[in-house]
Amino acid sequence: MMEELINLVNKKLDEYLEIKYPKTIFESMKYTLSLKGKRLRPIMCLETLRMLGGKIETALPTACAIEMLHVQSLIHDDLPCMDNDDYRRGQLSNHKVYGEAAAVLAGDALLTYAPQTIIEKSTDLTSEQILKIIHEYTKAAGVYGLIGGQIVDIESEKQQFEKNKEETLAYIHIHKTAVLFRLAIKTACIIANANDDTTLELDGFALKFGEAFQIYDDIMDEISTFEEMGKTIGKDKQAKKLTYTSLYGVEKAINKCLVLIKECHDIIDKYGSEIFNEFLGKIEKRLNTRK
Amino acid sequence: MMEELINLVNKKLDEYLEIKYPKTIFESMKYTLSLKGKRLRPIMCLETLRMLGGKIETALPTACAIEMLHVQSLIHDDLPCMDNDDYRRGQLSNHKVYGEAAAVLAGDALLTYAPQTIIEKSTDLTSEQILKIIHEYTKAAGVYGLIGGQIVDIESEKQQFEKNKEETLAYIHIHKTAVLFRLAIKTACIIANANDDTTLELDGFALKFGEAFQIYDDIMDEISTFEEMGKTIGKDKQAKKLTYTSLYGVEKAINKCLVLIKECHDIIDKYGSEIFNEFLGKIEKRLNTRK
């Protein structure tokens, strides 16, 4: 089931982004987009739509666009002036293959290729629905979303804080991670014409899952290996990043994460989702091995 | 008249982008956006709407969004890994003030803040109109527009060509410069509900004006001063960029530019536009002084 969805997303991503002139930029965009990933965000979008009784085909352009946005943020985050990471998803990062200029431009290009794809490929949606989706997209991608999270993250490394550490960490988690989970689930609600109560409930799930996922990522940065994660490990600590583990310690982080996972189950179990169960189960299992 | 429009655009840009948390990123976005510029693209949008009998107020969010996109491209173009320019509009460029990471992020943020502004502030437009505008925006901003132009420009510096030099230069001119003039004029046509013939004619004007403007810019890079242009001069030659002047020489460039300006007059004069006359007149006058 999960594997099928991943294959479907990969196929559509490949189809939506054909290599044209000028080749370098298309190849650079496609390089990071094609790296083997969990496709967590697009699958969350498709699975939410399925739970709500919609046809997943209608959400494919949106789901793929959210992955494009995610990949855009990875390409720019890996740049030397940001996290300076040479590896991503187990392969060389974009700028190590195509150079910094092309990596900056590939990220820029994906940032508008995503909404362009939604507009051009969502033939089953109304203009109103598409416009709502694009609006959510712009908020999630920009200064009120990912970019806000990223700049606060960078400033926290330099020990520059506008707010206290607890508030700053909560802001980073909501804006760097939960934001795309929320986008995936909210756009599915728009496509399914879900009512306000359902949308609000599922948004609550997305928020908790986003927080759990980020705390899990912080924990993994301390306890896992390059082979397991496909990226350099221990960099957060080295960079003195503000993370859940740096603020509260690994044990507390594990407990907090497991509580959040439990709360996620409380919301989502009534919808009956194998896929979300699998996501939550993997994190639980990995953390319980460590405990 | 021109001065009034510039002031109106400046006022709206200031209003649309309020400084909020996290401050650094808003300040960095606002810094380059607030630098004294000609506001050529937003004014082209507003003036086209006026020519077509529309109320310019209805186009202000779109006009300002196009300036945001233009400024985004300037911020990223100035980065050390791109053109490595320390000055812009006579002031320090964004990364010289806020650092490279914030400059990359400020550009990213503007790229989605622009369509967000169109969606949230265009209260007089229909969803259909807004969606059409956003679609044009994504095409102009991305790999089929600005980004395509920029990557081919960079490759031409390295003497890497997928096409011959003449075709490559034409591609750069259309995609780096004309693209935003076309966006400004096409979005005004959408807002005015202009018919296809008018839209096509004005798009032809935008294309010629864009080409003239880029050739003029190439000429200025050879014959003007930092004081006149507000940016480093002679960099194109130093970087061995493919420009109209490098390919055909300054004299031929001046003649070509004057021919294009004449063709622009042939199209636009029947609409009776003081503003476009002023734009075209300035270039003509400056080139005639040099001849």
C-alpha cells in the first residue's frame, strides 16, 4: 500500500518535470527531486483525501507540488551559507553536483514550478479550490511558514533570540516541519470539501505529528548513523542548534515524542488509516528500541 | 505623473510588507524592496491598465507583486555564487548587509510573498482573474522565465552553449528581461478584461521594449558610470558575459536599440501614453548623446 503510493508519487513527479531547454536547470531540479525519499508529505495528502472519501488522482498535482516545495527547502538548506551539508538522502547534495549557482536557481525554480503544476494539472478541481490551495501553499512556503522557521533556526545557532528558548523552539518546530504536514492535510481537506470541524481536527493531527516528527529527527541526529538517515549525523549538536534534545535531553525528548504519537493515534484512529498507523508505528518502534 | 506613480507603488510596497516576527527576514526582504528604484515594471502594469480604461487601484497588488519578484531576482543575482555584486541601486547589496543565508531566504520569501499578496489584496478581482494572474506569475518567475534566462546567462559566461550564440543571446533577453515586462502588461490585460487582439499587440510591445531595455543595459555597462547606474559597471565584460555589445559591438547595439524603440512607438503611440513615451524618450535621448 505505502510502496504503491510512493511509486505513484515518483511516477507523477517524473512526468510533471520533463527535461527541456535549458537542460542544466531542469536536471538540477530533477536530481534532488528524484532522490529516493519517503515521500511522507505527498502521501499524507493522498491518504487524507482517501480517508475523506475522495479520489486520490485529483490530489496528485497538489501532493507532488508539496514534495517539490519540500525538496526546494532541502536544496537551499544544504547550501554552504546555510547548513553546509554535502549529503542528502544518501547522495551528494545538489550544490555538490551542480554548483551553488545552479542549486540556488533550482530551488527558486521549484518554488514556483510547484504552484504552476497545481494550476496546470489539477483538471478536476474548481478555480476556487485551486486558488485556496495556492493560497495555503504561499503561506506555508514563505515568511509565515518554512522561511520563518529556517531563519529562526539559523539565528538560534548563533545564540540570537528574539523570544525565550522554549518559545523559539516551538516556533521552529511549527514553522520548519509541521507547516508542510499541515499543508498536505489542509489541501486534501480543500479537495475533499471537508467541513470546518473535520479540517480543524485533522489540522490538529498534522500539528502534533509535525512536532513528533521533528523531535524524532532531533533524537535521530544524536543516536542514529549516516547509513540509517542518509545524511550527516551529529551536525545539530556541532552547530549548537536549538533542538528538543539540546533543551530537554534525549530521554525527555523520547518521552515527549511518544506522548505526541499517542495523541496522534487518538485523533486519527477513528478514520481508520493503515498508512498513518504505519508512520506512527515506525517512530514508536524505533524509539522503544532505544529506551 | 511618473513621480506620483512611483510614490504610490512605494507606499503600497511598504504597506503590504509589515515587519513582524521573525524580524531579520522581514527586514532583509524590506531592505532591498525599499531601495530607491525606477519601479519600471509595476508602473508598466498600472499604466497599461490606465490605457485600457481600468482603475489602477485594482492592479496595485499585482504591480507590487511584480516588483517583489524583480527584487527577489536582484537579491539572488547579487549573491557571491552568482554575479557577486556588492552594490545594488547605489547601496550595499542584500547579502553584504544581512549575510548570505538571510539573502537566500529573503529572496525565497519574496518569491511566494508576491502571489500571496495578489491573492490577499486583490479584493476587486474575481477568482478566475486572480488565478490567471498567478499562473502568469509562476511561468514568468520560474524555469520557463527568469530562472531559465539566468542559468543560460551564467552558462554563457563559462562559454557553455547548448544553442548558437545568437539564439542564446535572444533567449537570455527574452527570459531575463522581457519576461517581467510581459508579465506586467499581460496581467494588466487580464485585470482590464482586454480582448485577445489587444493583449497580443501589447505583448508584442512588451517583448520589443524588453529587448530594447536589455540592449540599453548592456550598452550602459560599457559606457556609463557607477554614479549613473547605481551598480558596478564593466562587470559584464570582465565576466565575459554574452551581451548584445560583446556580440555585435557598441555602435550596432545602439542602432538596434533605437530601431526597437521606434517600433515600440509605432505600437504604443495610438494608446496615447505619456508614461511609456517618457520611458522610451529617456533611452533615446541617452543613446543619442552617445552617438
